[in-house]
Amino acid sequence: MTNQWHADTPIYIQLYQQVITRILDGHILEGEALPSVRKVAADYQVNPLTISKAYQMLQDEGIVEKQRGKGLFVKQGVLEFVLKRERETFLSEQWPEIVKQIGRLKLSPEQLLAQIEGNFQDIGSEHKCGAEK
């Protein structure tokens, strides 16, 4: 996680988003423990209540679960849930703006496909397989 905070978004939201991103990127796996509130607060010099608020959001959404005496763990099967939700959010909120920008720049489908294929070659076949789902 990073501690370069954006002033326009509350830190607890940014922490929440970072955990989601780390799950999607495979840096935090299903069944894996999240770092303790105290550790994250100390590492990033953030109030522990801020960390707790982010972790509570993750619990409320069913992404992590508390194991008594052990801490918070990423729930099994959560990757598919997060992928589905993030794809829906991307397609409904971000994609329309991207399409507008494509139109403004008068980019052709051929130009876009060539760029996409180049990008997938750069990041590896793992993501290319994921795009076909």
C-alpha cells in the first residue's frame, strides 16, 4: 500500500481502494490476513481509527472476515465477487467517459485494437487470458 494520499478523497476510502486493488492484482490472496490496524497506522502514520474505518468497510461488504483472536482475513471466493463488481463499475461509470474521449480524439477501432494488443503484450499473457472471460 502507498501513503501518498490525495487531498480530494478521504484516507479511509483510499485505503479501502488500495486493498481492493491489491486483491485484484494478486498481492493479497484469499485466506490471507490483512496487516493489523496498529501496524498499518504506524507504517503510514495515520490515525488507527482511519484504518479501522477502511477495514470496517471491507467487512461490511463481505470482502474480509474477522477471526476472533487472529485478525481480519480475505474471504474465500472474494476475488470473483470483486472482479464482477469492479467490471460493472468500470463499464457503467468510467467507460462512458472513455468513449466520449475516443470520439473527441476521432480514434478508429483499428487504432484502439492495435493499442490494446500492444498493451496486452507488454503486461503479459496472464491479463490477456483474463480479458477473454
